[in-house]
Amino acid sequence: MAEDQLTTGRAGPVRPLDPIDAAILRLLRADGRASIRSIAEQVHISRANAYARVNRLLDDGVIRGFAALVDHERAGQGASAYITLKIVQDSWRTVRSKLARLPGATHIALVSGDFDVLLLVHTADNRALRELVLTRIQAIPEVLSTRTLLVFEETDLIPE
């Protein structure tokens, strides 16, 4: 990988966000369906400027996409858990690829500390969670150990 790709991310040079870009991101995180007109009015810029800024944020890879906030319980996924994994050294990319294909996996992070990977999953119930951990995750050869932390309640934080 080229050195500039290591320091710049995906699609070009990393640029610090100005206050207007930061405000646009806050608005879109709170409502990904906000219209350009609404964004422009709230950050006090023209619609053309708002449109250009949102497109630049997309082109630069700052905005990676738009998604719905899901109430997992109402969507039939009543059991949630964070699963910590210890993995074989230098197997992160392989493990990440396998975990990303798991049903109900919603977040994967390589972390430091007592374990290597933190995985958030949502399943229909505890039986499905047990099956996912014992049959699917622990069957990945690069996974040395797991620990499951049940989520009793969760709150998505949306910027104000």
C-alpha cells in the first residue's frame, strides 16, 4: 500500500472539517434523509454550497453511506451481545471477512487490550445467539477464544 494511502484514507487527502462541514455531518447523522434545502437553511449557506459540500464529503469518503437506525427488538432480534475474541496473530483480515458474513453481525472492531476483536451481534433470541457463538464463531480456525457479554438495554446516540 502506498504511503499516502496509509495517511490519507480512501479517496484522497485527509482534510480537517470546518465548522460548516461538522454541522452538516451532525445533521445527517441525526436525519440521513434531511433535504439539501433543510441542511442549507440550518447551517446558513446556499443550497448550491450545501449540495457541493455533501457531495465532497461523499467523494472524500467522509460520509460512507446512509442507513436506517433499527430497533432490533421490534425487528425480531430480541437478543444482542458484544462478543470479544482472541485471534491468531496476523489473522485480522481473514477473521474480519468471516465475521462480516455472520447473520446479525452489525459492528466489528480490532481493539487493543485483553482481547483482539469486539463484535456486536443481534439475534432472534438466546438460542440463536448460542448457536452463532458456539457453532459459527468458535468454528473459525483463527479464533482462539470468545467471551459473550449480553446486552440488556442499548441506546443509539444521535448528535443534537
